[in-house]
Amino acid sequence: MMLIGWFTEAAMAEVRDVHVRLRVTDRVGDTHERVIDVLKGTDRLPRRADPPLF
């Protein structure tokens, strides 16, 4: 799992959705786009107050 960000407990109480839009163009010129819900399956109540980042 790659960690790309860390939200505080207060932020997790306020923020419901965070989406990343990824748009790429392949070799033949076709454009592909995906919207990823990065908070899908998020544990909003961490077991430890300050878990290590790595």
C-alpha cells in the first residue's frame, strides 16, 4: 500500500469524499480517464492516535 496523504482526525470528521481524476493519453492518441475515490474503505477511527507513516 502506498501512502499519498494523511488526514487528521478533525479533517476526517469534516471530509466525506476525496476524488482524484487521472487522465492519460496512450500511444495511439486515445484519451482515458478514471476518477478514483481515495477514501473508499477508509478507517475513520484509527486504532492508534498517531500510527507511524512508514
